[in-house]
Amino acid sequence: MSSGYNFNTDRLKENIEKVFESIHSAARRASRQTEEVTLVAVTKSVPEDIVFFLRNYGIKNVGENRVQELLKKMPAFEKANMKVHMIGTLQKNKVKKVVGRVTLIHSVDSEKLAVEISKRSMDNSVVSDILLQINISEEATKYGISLKDAEHVFERINSLSGIRVRGLMTIAPLVPAEECRPYFQEMRELFESIRRGYGVSWFDTLSMGMSNDYEIAIEEGATMVRIGTALFEGVFS
């Protein structure tokens, strides 16, 4: 492969099938449809060649944490007809590099960042879909808008031109999966409160849940999960 990596495509297929089955089972436990949940494959540190296998095995969305890596892999993503998500921290000075090139920016953690995305989007005559990142656990080491400020910040950001607030995103604490449930419940309650209160038709995305806790997140209402380790474990040598 051009990437210089060797990877086990049989193991990759097995992992993907297992994750899809887990998503289906979690949705069923919550009396939801599997189609309500979008899987975003987190391709951080994964060679770009693998994107074609992901596409062949039914994955249509990929997420990158860093702008530089996202841009490097973009030709492969585009060739594979993937929807590309910016899921990591986004600095204001790099906004211009992703506006108009990604499907969804998950990590809008401040009003200042939203204003910059709005400005760059208007400059490029595009509308950027974004999620507001909520620091649901109020951890000092995490970025995000506080729960108590979330609705007020949403109201201000939602009034900006050039952007469309599609929903919310969070990263749960690194604790046993079941202990994440209260945080996911709070996120769902906030999500539903904003949707009811503001009546925004396109506010439809709740991005929460990663490899260690995505089943709990789905049971509590996630519409999008971001999974890396569970997909790629044992694939590379």
C-alpha cells in the first residue's frame, strides 16, 4: 500500500460488522430504529488507503481530529465519496481551511469560534453546518460550553449568518460506560429543550458516544457516534 502500512482487511470487516450489530442492538433496546444513528469512523492516525475499505463495508462518514491530517487525507476522502467531519478542537486561525470542505464541524466550543466560522462562510458564499460542543461534565481539562450557558449561547450563535446549528456534541468523562449514562441523559434533555423551545427544523443531531460508551449513548438518544478504536483494533501490523 502507498501508506506503508499493512492492515488486515478481514479483521477490519469483522470489527465493522460487530460495531454495526452493537449499534443495532442498542437502538433496539431503546425502541429506536438503527437508521436513526449515524456512525462516524474516526480515522485519526489511520492511513488514507483504508478509507476505500470503509466505504466498501458500509461506512459513509469519517471524522478527523486535526486540520492538517484532514487536509492531507481529503483527496482520498473525496475520491471515496465520504462525508467528512471535523471532530477535534478547531483553532480560529484554521477555520478558513475547513469551511466549505467538511460536512459538519462538531467542535464549536465558543461564540468567538462560531463568529469566525460565520465570517469565513459568508466570505465563501457557503452555509456551514455546526454542532455546539457542550462540556457536560464540567471538567477543567475539556473544551466546551457549560450546561448552564448552553441555551443562551445557542440563541446567539443561531442568529449568525453563514452557519446552521445542527445540534450538540459532547465527550463523556473517561469512566466505565454505565457511569456515562447520567451525562448522556443531561445532553438529551438539553437537546430536546432547545429543539422544543426554538423550533429549528434542522436541529436534529446529537453527537455523543465513542468506542467505550457508544451503546449507552445510543440508548440515551445519540443520533451520531464517533468510533475509532473499536473499528481499528487489531487491524494494523
